[in-house]
Amino acid sequence: MKRLIFCLLLLALMASGCTTKSNARIEARAAYNAGRAAAYQQMLEEEHTSIRVVGKVKNPEFEWKEGMSLMEALIKADWTGMQNPKGIIIIRKHGPITVDMKAFLNGDDVLLEAGDTIELHE
């Protein structure tokens, strides 16, 4: 009888140990996934919603707003160069966009996206 109780107790301990190991794996996986989700959320929150302008300007960075055009951004940046820029490149997450200066000066404007960087070349 004592042997049976001992065996049952041993089996209970072994079973609880397996459950604990299994639960530990589940908890570790949940913690890993929660950490990944938190890191992704932080990346989204840190995403720049401003426009940066590289070149001879008084205001090199300002807040982006929905529907903002390149022309609006250049006015807001306040160009201080002696002549109009000879080239403009918009750096975007998915690659650079070279602005056709002739078309731009004839009124063909470009809509900006949050986080764009505008490079003004003399």
C-alpha cells in the first residue's frame, strides 16, 4: 500500500513537472510575442511625421499635414539660396523620387508623405 501511494505521489510530481515545463514554454512564447508586439508598436510611434529639408533653408524640419505638397513645404522651409534650386530629390521609405524641375516650375506639384526628406541641390 505504501508503495502504491509512493508511486502515485511520484507520478503526480512527474506530471506536475511536465505541466510546469509545458506552461513555461507557453508563457515564454507569450512573452516573446508580447515583446515583439511592443517593439513593433514602438517603431510605429517613433515613425517620423515631420518633413525634413536638406539645403539652404531657414526651417529644415516641420510637421507634415495631410495633403501637403512639395510647393507648400518649400515655402514653409523658406529657401535662402541666391537662385532657385537646380534639382530636388524626395527621399521616401520606398526609394528616392527625382522631381522634374521643368514640370515642377510649370505647376506640376508633388504630394508629400509623412517622414519625407527633401534634398535641395544648387
